[in-house]
Amino acid sequence: MSSVSTTPLHPSGFVVQVHASIMEVMNDPAAMAELKQQWMHSPVMIFRRQSLDEPDLVRFTEYFGRCETSGRKDIQSPYQEQIIYFSTLKYNDGRFVGGFAGGEDVDWHSDQTFQVRPATGAILYGTEVPRDGGDIYWADQFGAWDLLPEDVKTLIDGRTGVYRYAKRYAMMNATELRDKAKANAMLSLPDARHPVVLTHPHTGRKALYADQTTLVEIEGLTPEQNERILPLLFATGGDPSLVYRHKVHNGDLMMWDNGCLLHRRDVMKIEQPRLMKRTTFRLSPAEHCVPHA
Ligand SMILES: [Fe+2]
């Protein structure tokens, strides 16, 4: 393979479908290099009809960044510690195999923003996808920055936000964390502080980093300013012009950069089987918008 063929799935080009077999690309260093380059410009990449086992999924992930081992032991793969499951399936003892088993929708957010050092790379691989519902949406946060009024840009650029897990816990359904001890540990996490605007190291483009599920205030603004500005940032982040909606099929592998995107998911049918496999990985600040140096 000499080049990787892609098709844009949104007019701005922030989402592309990659027409390639991941197993073949992994054996072609030139194609892998091309893919990494493309990802800097198109932070959502979708590969359809892939067939990867768990070690291959981790191996593919590690081309893009150091794969994290999840702290969520309750939804971890029993075979591969870097993989967590989202699933409606159950083990013999009645426990759900993975998280988000209830099927509720998940509102706009960015992963791990409540962590002091978020890992912003994410891959979600659908091995068994419900036929109805469960569409996934991404919103381009470079575009969100561009949409903001100039006075708001001036007010927030260079400032630090306070990101708190307790806000997410209160907003999202409690089934997200059924294990009370784990929930209490998460709720006692210290606040994380990140820039509310991130800059891409190659293109210089700015991205809004305002996760409505965790961002509680922007330091240096008055309470009145925060009250006015935060809802505006959250609404702009999900502006329909910035959104791509994806109908997920079995075998879809979706890779995205949480440093410059929001994502959400529709409600799902819980009586239909679902098994999604997720890896999370740490991106290089030399190549991506990351909320810490
Ligand atoms: Fe997420």
C-alpha cells in the first residue's frame, strides 16, 4: 500500500472515513506515517468493518500514543488491561460486562477533563453494535473557537478553567458508576485545572476546551462573567454546524482526539446486544492539542 485513501464525512474535513484494513496498514510503515499525519488534520477517523483481536487493538493504539491502563477495574477486559468495555451483555454471575449498560443517552462531553493530566486520545471499536439508536456525534472545537464573538475570545484566551468530576456525576445518570466505593473515590478527586483554549502545535489553530459536564468556572472572571460566558461556551461547543453524526455498525473503529472535540451518544435499546471496546492513550504535545505540556 503506498497511500491511504480517505473520504471527508463533514464539509470542514474534521471527520474522515479511512478506506483501509488496519491489519494491513500496521504492516506498512509508510501508510502508518501517512495516517498519523492525516489524523493531525482530521481528528476523527472512522475505519469500517475492521476485524481486530484485543492485542491488535492495543498494538494499533500504541502507534498513536502510550496506551493507558484504566482505573475502571469493574469494566476492564479480563484479557487485556488497557481495554475497557461498554456493554449490555452480562457475565454468568449477573454483572454487566461493561459500563453504560442502561442505554441512556450521554450528553456532550470530552473524556477525562476532570483528570489532572487527561489522556486525550480515544479509540472505540464496535464488535457488537445495537441495530437501533446509539448514534455517536462529534463536534469540532477548532470550529467552536472560530464561532465565538471576539470579545468572548479576548476574555477567555490564556485563562485557566476548573474542571470537577462531581459536576459530571450530578449531570450524568448514576448508573455510570454503580460501585459506590468507586463513585466516592471519584467524587473526592481534586479539581483539575486546564487552559480553556488549546493551541495546535503545528497549525496554530485554537480549540475551545470547555466540557459542560465538568467545567465549573474560569479563573479570573467574576461570578457574573462566569454565569454569562459558560453557557455561551457550552452552546457554541455543540453548534449544529460543527457536528458530525455517525451511525455505528459492527466492526467500526472510531478514533478521536479529545483535545479538540466534544462527543455525545444517543439513547440505545438495552435489549439489543452491545459490546464496544475502548482504549485511551496519551498524545504528544508536539503533535496535538493537549491540556498540559
Ligand atoms: Fe466519552
